[in-house]
Amino acid sequence: MISKKVANVQDALQGVSDNMTFMFGGFGLSGIPENAIAELVRLGVKGLKCISNNAGVDDFGLGLLLQGKQIDKMTSSYVGENDEFERQMLSGELEVELIPQGTLAERCRAAQSGFPAVYTPAGYGTEVAEGKETREFDGKMYVLEYAFKADFAFVKAWKGDEAGNLVFKGTARNFNPNMCGAAKITVAEVEELVPVGSLDPNQIHIPGIFVQRIFHGERYEKRIEQRTVRQRD
Amino acid sequence: MLDKNGIAKRIAKEVQDGYYVNLGIGIPTLVANYVRNDIEVEFQSENGVLGMGPFPFEGEEDADVINAGKQTITTLPGASFFDSSMSFSMIRGKHVDLTILGAMEVAENGDIANWKIPGKMVKGMGGAMDLVASAENIIVAMMHTNRAGASKLLKRCSLPLTGVGCVKKIVTNLAVLEITEQGFKLLERAPGVTVDQIKEATEGHLIVEGAIPEMQI
């Protein structure tokens, strides 16, 4: 067994520095790497280029890095629900690249899988396709989208073991598996770090080969963005 | 004239037995409340769940189980979770049978705009561009006019496009319309709404052939 375990979040983030490109798993606030984000806030690294479906909310998730003006560029598909983000975007402090959600996922997966680029129908004929190569296949037009290049991918799983094998829970899975192995170094934080051998190999979502460092996240708030309930009869 | 729930009720009649359906945020989300319960339908949410159920009871919310609107949800027996790449494989790969989404503008050639108002609102397209670029069966749910009273059914969209030539059907508070090569073909009127009212509220080319029936809801 090749061990990927590191003692804590400080060790997991060894080597991060200003002006790097990071990937962050999560959809809204669900499945975000809370401990890695908190450590990046503490380290105060700046000039970051971040790839993440969303940009958090004002006081949580990537919103915490925005508050400290640590991010120079965001590549996302949806960025509502964040006033500070909007302010920085409109004032020009923050560069924003908005791309279709499926394209975001596939640019991660391409990087993970050794594809330099992929053709997608999403965005053809819109401003998203401006300046990009297009090509016709079987009478339909497609846009060429390049694999991401990133220094670190920060992902969050439910359970993991020392070998770096990961299991996700519910819709907190989202972009996390697609980002594993899509950056030079993948850092996985887990709610439960279980002994090697205790995870069923049939049930592993991401094999440890895609993960360089794994640690037990000490604190998870798991904030709910839209608490929606129904009444009992 | 219909309210938002009325629009959702009318669209629910388009949902057929055995359909996998993706519902957008807003009026489309309401459609799930009105689908007949004698047919089997599974709802997909692009953040990674198939087989969505109703909202949870208070105290049973799970931060790890949400829909694309970031609302807490439940799952039904037979549900599955998956990653974002697989979710969009379902969508781009045409495995989802019906997509219902909202719009700011629709043009008579089937173009749709629903993600950006330059200088005012830039929230992003989320999964909408993937959905409209691939789905064979797209229904738009929206009000016929905007808050200022201007038509949302146009000759050409004025806002940045989400997709080109992709919308097939539109259900508004006034009418059901189909996109044809010639323009918006009027299929049904909302209860109490006249053809003249619909003409008045439609900027794009409206085709009216014969007597137009009132919607049955």
C-alpha cells in the first residue's frame, strides 16, 4: 500500500504559493473542501486563479478567499448569491470566465484523463464560443474546449483511506471526482479517514492513484444554502 | 390568464410515462407537483441526482443532498447519485427525455436567452447551455411579457444567447406555442385569454390557424 496520508491540513497544503491555479470541488456549498479553504485564508496566498463551479457566498466557501482579495480570476458556471463577488467583478478587480457547467466538468475530466481538449455542443452560437475553434460532426456544430491546467486540486470526500481511495456521499460528490488527478497535486480531505482494507473495493468512487495527499478534515460546518422543507400532514 | 402554478400544471401534461426529466429553477421546479401519479417519471438534477423526491420534512434536511437550486431534497427508491461529468453525459448524450427551463427571451427561430443581462445581471449559465445544446425536447416556461410589459417572444433575442434554434415549445401565462420554420404557432389559449391579447403580447411572427382551443388544465 502506498500511503497518501498527511498529518494535517498544514502538511496537505505544502507548496502552495501566490499566483497558482487551484481547482475546488463542490456545488454551491455542498461538498466543498472547507478545511483547505480555511488554511488558504490563514496562509494569505494571493493572485490565485480558481476553477470552481460556484464562488461560495459572502461569508463562506470561496467567498472567504474573495473577502481577503486573494483571488484574481474565477472560472465558474454560476456565481449568483455573492455580493462581494459581484462588486469585485463589476469593478474589474476580479477576472471572471463563465463557462457551461458540463464544459467545466469535462475540462476537468479531460485533464484527469489525458485528453488535450474535447468537442462539446454547449455554447455553440453564443458568446461562450467566441474565438474558439468549431467543427461540424454529422451536421451539428461543436466547440473545442481545452483541458484545464492546474497546480492543486482541492477535493472533499465523505470517507477515504490511507491509500487515497475515496467514497463520496449524496450530491456532495459533484465535481470532486472529476478534479481528482486533474491537477499536478490532488489534495483530498475527508470526514472519516478509515483504516486501509475497511472500504469495499467494489464501492470505491475514486482509486487512490488519482490522489497525492489525504487528510482528515477537523471541522465541517456543512452549511445549507437553501433550507427547503415540507410540512408534515 | 394563468399564474405560475397554472403554467406548471399545463406543462405537467407534456410529461409522459417513462420520461427522465430535467427541471430548471423557478416555474419548472413547480412542474413536479402536478405530474399525474399513475405514470412513472424520474427527475434528474444536474448537480448529480436521478430520482429526486419531495423536499424533506423539517429536521430531516441533509446538507449533502440538494438539487441544482441548492435546495434540500430527498430521493425516491431507485434513485442514484453521480458526478458532474456523468450528469452531463446524461444531458449531452440525449438520455434525458425532456428539459423544462425558464427564459428571459425566446425568438421565433427557437433561440433562447436566459443567463445574462449585460451591465445588470451576470450570474452565469450554470447547466443551461449544455441542456439546450443537446436536448431534443425543450419546453420553455415563462411569462409572456416582462415586468415592464414588453414581449418576451421576439423576432430576434436582444440578450446574449444561451442556445440557438433549440426551443420546441413555449408555455406562458397566455398561451401554448410551438416553434415552426415560419415562427410561433399558436396552439392553445389560456382560460379567458383572446387571440387578440396573445397577438398584442407577441412581438415575433405569430401564426394563427383556425379556431384556437382553450387550454384544458
